[in-house]
Amino acid sequence: MEDLLRMVLGGLLIGGIYSLVSMGLTLQYGVARVLNIAHGEFLMFGAFITFWLQQNHVNPLLTVVIVAPLMFIVGFIVYRTLFTTIRLKSPNPGVFESNALLAAFGLYFIVQNIAVRIWGTTPRSFAYLSGSVSIGGALFNENRLVAAAFAIGIGIIFYLFLARTRTGKAIRAASQDATTAGLMGVNINYTLALCFGFGAAMAGVAGALISVCYPINTVMGLGYTVIAIVVVTLGGLGSIPGSFIGGFILGVIGTAVTFWEPGLAVASYYVIFIILLLVRPKGIMGK
Amino acid sequence: MDFSRTDWIKTGINLGISLVILVLVALMPVYGWQYGVSLFTYFLLYIILAVSWTIFSGTTGYISLATAAFYGVGIYAAAIYGKEYPLIVVVLIGAFASFVVAFFVGAITLRLKGIYFAMFTFGLVLLLKEVIYFWEIDISHIRGRFVVLQSNETIFYYLLGILVVTMIVAYLIKRSKYGLALQSIGENEEAAAHMGINVTMVKILSYAVSAIFMGAAGVVMATKLTYVDPGVAFNPLMSFNPVLMAIFGGLGHFYGPAIGAVLFSYIQEVLTTGDLKDYYMLIFGTILVATILFLPAGLIGLIQNIWRRISGAKRAPA
């Protein structure tokens, strides 16, 4: 019983971070139509900036304020220069998606190589709020609780932003049909770049939160990208609530499988992915 | 097959040039140019991978990132059966195993739309890697395997043989009604289905056929490795290299992927052995992005464009 509680709660805690990463990807892929393989690299960069600032005595949770705008700007610029050019050159959306995927792979190699040059491949970690809290008999580190709370908070704020503001409305319109939204007076290049930037910012924040809880290294990005892709498929493409819930579901499943057989955790994500694609490719919240 | 519209003189010249190049390459080990043999081994390997990738993905537009999976299946076939059977039999086993794997993967996934397919095939490489790691560590307790080594010349001639078969099959598919079917799938799948093409069958079969050569190449290249484990066999870079090479060379022309493969593996050879070794991935990524941005039709497309400008021929309306 205690094991079950630990499994479920542990899964929900890591699920908060998965949700954040996946909401970022659902913006980039669901709205901006770029399956960003380099998503995890933005996360890795966020984690290492936090690590670097922490070494210089900045509170790791405060670094979120620095990482988020920085990653947003990087993402915005990358979309405006690279992906907008590809989009304008592509004859149809299908060609754009495959070309953008390949360009994203190129971006992945570039960013990862730069990070490996700067920080090497050795795992890094630092201690922050590492005391433990007991919930129903199961022990959890304080930092994981704080990270999960941050992730959930950001998720809710972003959902309200999408639901209540004018820019949010433009993003939702673009996620349904970018071309038509453009005809309706939405500045589509700007809106899509905005989505890509928000996605990168969320990845960066998730990275900052991960660095608080777990050891980090420069090649960890792809693992989180894969998780995000599975969650985005699970939750439904372009659906923010879907990704939010999907993150928690995958967190629990992943923790349960790790508990039972650590070697099969990654394999279980693919099995979920395969079953989903075959049974319900639109995901749980998809229309 | 319809030969009535074949331009025999042009075909003859093309065939002649190909044969001359083939004979020159084949004679290389005879003259004992060792560096050339090892360099050309990689040229041959990447031509096989790029051309067989293009058979399916180049025409239909479904980007398959599973090349490393089929290549790895070949490597594992060599690791498991290499001691018991002669190389030629193992090559056939590896090719058949890849065919079967690709057939099943195709049957499951080819109903998926474009980008899901790319993701799924990439996931397949990682899935196979993880599952075999798990199998070796927890169940069979065999960590890594040793492969029977072959001489450089044997590897070279085997690859050359596979290359010739690959090129002939690729050419025949391109010329046949299956090639036309694949092309119409690439242009508009729904329309192709309405014309009476059995879209799913054509896609699955050609995907499986393209995997045959990847698996066969994997078996041969495995005999160059002394030690095989899942990390070596299922290297994701083997999935991206052929895609990049084919696009770099140009998908629009039959020889485009082959030219891209030769140029690119030469660049790779220079970069990985020189002082720029640490920046290899960086340069690789930059070339990938630049190719997508500036050379969407590849080198062949660029050359054709320049040639049109020089010769002053009318451009086809875009």
C-alpha cells in the first residue's frame, strides 16, 4: 500500500515537469507545426544556465525569471529566421512539416554540440531544499514538491492566458487553421513565432526545475523530447489541457514501470506511443 | 514493363559510364591502394543506404528514420549467425530479417500520416536498442558479442555486389508501374487511392524491399567491427546520414542520392579524422540546416538550374 502511494505520488510529482515540457512541445508542434526534436536541448540549456547561476550563488528558483525570457527570445528568433523561411518556401504544409523536422534535427546537433563543448558530458548536480517531507508514510524531497508546484502553477497561468487574452485567442485560432487565421487578420508569422518562443521558454523552465531535483548532463535532452512527443500524442495535438493531463498519466506509468523493471521504462513509453497511434491517434483530448 | 519509349542512345551512354566507373572501382583492390579501398568502402555503404532510402521515402515523401534499425538488424544477424554460416548466407539471412521487420513495421505504421510515421520510425531505432539492452542484461546475460572478421577486400566486393543489385532494383522500380504508383502516392495519396492503386500494399512492399539492402549492408559492415552491442548496432546517426545525403544530392534525379552520399561521406571522412573532430556534429547540423534552407532540390537541382541559365533553355513554369 505504501509502495502504491509512493509510486502514484512520485509519478504525479515528475508528471508536473513532464506536463510543462509537453505543453511547450504542443505549442511548437500543434500550433507552429514544427516537430521540434531540439525541444529537449532547450530544456538542457535551461538546466545548465540554472546550474551555472547556482554556482554563482543565485537562488535556483529565481533563475526561472532569467531562463524563461532568455529561452523565449532564442525560440522566437529561431522561428522567425529559420522556420518562417522554410514555411514560406514550402509548397504545402506536408512538405513544411518534413523539412522543419529535418531542420530541427540539424538544430539538435548544433545545440547539443555547443553544450558538450562548453560543459562536457559529465553529470552535474547541486543540493537545494534536499530535506524530505513525509506524505502518508512515503518520503519525498522538498525540491521535488516545489518543482511540481511551480510546474502546475505555470501550466494554469498559461491556460488562463490562452483562454482569456486576445493573444491567446489568436494562438487558439492559429492552432485550428493557421492559413485561415491569417486571412482573419491574425499576424500569423508573429503568432507562430510567439508559440515557438513560449514552447522554448517552457522547456527552459522545465530544465531549471529538473536541475533542482535531479543530476543533469548535456545529452539528456533527447530523452525528454521523446517523453514530450509521447505525451503530446497522448493528450491530443495542440491541446494544452490534454498535454497537462497526459504528463501526469505518463509520469505515473513511467514511475510504475521503473519500480517494477528499470530497464524497460523507455521501452514502455514507446509501447504506449505505438498503442496510441494504432487505437486513438487523436489522443485523449483531441477532436 | 514498357520499353517502347526508351531512348536507347541515352540509356546506352548512361549505362556505359556507369559500367566504366564500376570497373575502375572494382579494380581498386587489385592495385593495392589500401586507403582508397577503405575510403570507398564507406562510399559504397552510404550509396547503398541513401539509394535504398530514396526508393521508398524519396518518392512517397514519407520520411523513414528507421534506416539504423534495419542496418542494426543486419549487424545483429552477423553477430548471431556469423560463426555458423558463410558470409553470403548470413547476408541473405540479414536481408530477409530486415525485410520481415520492415514489413511488419510498415503494416502497422504506414496508415499513419507523414510526420507520425517519421517519429514512429525514429522511435523504432531507440525501442530496439532499449529492448535488446534489456534482453542482454537481464535475460540472456550476454553483454556484447564478437563478430567473425573479414578482410577489407571481401567487405569491399560484397558491398560492391550489394550496390549493383540496389541500383538495378531501384532503377527497375522507378521504371515500373510500382514506381509510378509510388510517385502518385507522393503527390496525392487520396487521388492515388481513387485511381485504383492499392496504396497500403504498394507502400508496405516498397518499404520492405528498401530495407533488404540496409540489412544486407549491415551484415557486411558488421564484419568490420570486432565488438557489437546495441549502442554500436543501433546508432541513430545511421538514420540521419542517408536522409541528409539523399536530400543533399537531390531527390529529383536517379543519381542524386548516390552523388550526395559520395560527397558527404568524403566530407565526413575529412572532418572526423582531421583537427575538427570535436566540431563534427556542429558542422553536420549546420550543413543539414543550410541544405534544407538553400538547397531544397539538392546539388543536382542546383546544377540543373545553373545549366538551364547557361544554355538559355526555357524554364518550365513553376
